Amino acid sequence: MSIGQSSSSDPIVAINITPLVDVSLVLVIIFMVTAPLFMQPVLAVDLPKAVTDEGKEKENITITVTKDGQWALNADPTSPEALATALAPLIEKSRDKYVIIRADESSPYSYVLEALRIAKQAGARDYAVATVQKKRGGASTQ
């Protein structure tokens, strides 16, 4: 018997992990592609456009208001009356006490002001109104 050759009675001592690595990488890619799909807000709004700084990563509590008066707290549809009672415990648990208002660009200002008032009464320390980023210093028009 020569070195490097095995007989049929020798046990297999090596495990081929290539298929395991292949399957794991495919699963990672699938999760990376599908994760943003699950992060879509429950109510669709057209955010106003503004030139602003990028928001800081914080624990976000989001109040969404549509132009036809539908309200949501994070991903849960709610009413303005129920918002105050549902928002207070979330702000209490939040380290940053930071609230983002997502209002449709054609929604009345009274909805945004009502959302800000409710957030302040619930104990929020900082607020932001979500916008879509405009490009800074774009090409001049003729």
C-alpha cells in the first residue's frame, strides 16, 4: 500500500464544509436583499423636499400622518386621540426621547402641529420632521 492512497475500510475523517459555506452565503444574501422590504412604513406619504443634514442614528419613534388624516405610530395605525396614550410609554422607554414626524407634503399643517403637540405632552425631548433630501448645489438652470 502506498502513501496517500486509502483503502475502502478506512474511516472518513475529513468533513467537506464547502456546501455549508455556500448555503450560508446564499442565505445571507437573501436576507440582505429582503430586509429593506420589511422596513416599509405602514402608511405611504410623499415627504416634502429640503436641503438638510443627515439624521443621526437614534432610537426612532415615528408618527406618520397622511394627507387624508390617517395616523400611525411606528407601524401601527392609530387615531390622534389614541396616539397620546400609546406614545407616552414608548417615549418613557426610549433612551433618546426622540420623535420623528413623517407628514405628507400635502397634509395640512394642523396635523403636523397636532403631532408635535402630542409628542411634547408625552415627554419627547427632541423632534424632527422627515423630509426627502434635495441635492446640494446642483447644476445651474439656463
